[in-house]
Amino acid sequence: MCNFADAMDIRSVYEDGVSDNEAKYVRLDYLSYIELDGTPDARNIYYNYGATGGTSDVLNRLDNLATSGTGQGARGPERAHRGVAGSPSD
């Protein structure tokens, strides 16, 4: 039985890497988990691709998952698959 009070809305946000009016790539920027119980807070999981111009960025290779866009709570891709980024279960 589904308890709709615990339901969540998951939204994916993409970035397009526009340069000189041309999209260079479209890649996942972050996922937003929003509770549908009326609480205003959401949890975001950011997909970081490394330093601008670096190898990971140029290859669109995931560098880490994090709980902030600046890399706070970052987990490398080899550890992030074990649980939600920033979770103490790793």
C-alpha cells in the first residue's frame, strides 16, 4: 500500500554547455528530491564533472556526486553507487 504522505517528486535538471550560441553538450546537472507533504525543503544531488576544461569536464565524465554544487559532501563515482551521496552508510 502506498502512503501518499511520504511521496516524493524527483526532478532532473540538465545543463547544455552553450558556447558561442552552440550547445556543446547536454548532461545531468542535479536531481532534486521534493517531498509532497508540504514541507518546503528539497534534497539535491549534484553531478560534478571536475574542473572546467579538465579531462573529466571535456569528456563529460562524472567526477563526483555531492550534496552541494560546490562539491560539499562529495563522493567519487566508485563510492557513490553504494548509497546516496553524503550518506554515512558508505
